[in-house]
Amino acid sequence: MKPLAEENIEIDDITIYLNLFQLYKSFLLMISDQTNMGIGSVTLGSPPTIEGMKSLTSSYNLFGMNKKLLSTIIAERASNILKAPVLLLLFLKTKKVDEEIIKPLMNFLNKILEEALEKLV
């Protein structure tokens, strides 16, 4: 399985690593603050089911309660942009609160997802 994106970003004093893999009609997104990825919080994001209708992206926190809000936001955003189900493995050991890392992380994620989408078309 070849990564569609393999990037990292420095936020304050931590480095966040991101790997995105394309699966059959779906994606695997792995985000960690460790060079070795872990499982951490597992969330499944599903895109809107009705094309053209204003529908919300659904997310299901499968297991892992750490960083639940951040995990939900990332999974929903990724599945909405990629228009496919996204399984997110979010493994963050940092003690920083979500509010400190969410904005730079989401900006980074949006950039990576848009670039990945261009590669797919």
C-alpha cells in the first residue's frame, strides 16, 4: 500500500506526522506526534449520502476516548473533502489541549487533502 500523502508539520514544540492511504473506495488517515504511528483514537467518517442535498458528514468513534472532539472534527472534514469514507487513527501523546493545536492542524490537513484530491483526479 503506497501512501497518497506523507507529510509533517511543526506546531509549537511538537511535530505532527500525517499519512494518507487510498483504499478501495475509501481512505486510511493516520495522524501522530510520534514517528512510529499508533492506533490511539479510531474514528470513521462517512461523507453525505445524498448528492446535491445539504447533509451532514457522519462520524463514529469506534474506540479510544482521548482527543474525541479533535478526532471527530478531522474524520468529518477528511471524508467531506475526499467524498469517501475515512478511517482515522489519531495517536497523540502530547498533553497540549485541543484548542492549541486544532487550528494549525486543520489548516495543514485541508492543504494535504486538497493536494491528495488533485492527485486522484
